[in-house]
Amino acid sequence: MCQSNNAETLLQSGFSLMREGSFGPAINAFRQAAESPDASEQVRAKALSAIGVIEDINGFVNKDLMNP
């Protein structure tokens, strides 16, 4: 893997994992992308935003289905 685009590669890997529904590994990839020393502000923002989306998905509760 080329060092200069490591953060971008991790970001794309995270999006791929997210599309597959593998949210745990996707969060790990997004965190690594955001914390990568070569990450631009745009990559950091996208990675942290994607983590927020996954957290929203995992935290969703349909109250109508829980009401008997």
C-alpha cells in the first residue's frame, strides 16, 4: 500500500465494509483513516461522519415495534 494515500485507502475500505453491513470493521477502518498521519482534513471529516452514521444506525429503535 502506498503511504501517501493510506488514509484514502482506509476510508474507501471503510465505505466498502459499511455497504456490506460489517459495521465493526468499518468503524475500525474509519478510525484508522481519521488517525492516519497522512489524512487530510477532508478524509478525517468523512471518516468521522461515517462513524456517526453507523452509530445512528446501530442506535435506531423503532418504538412502534416494541409497543404490544
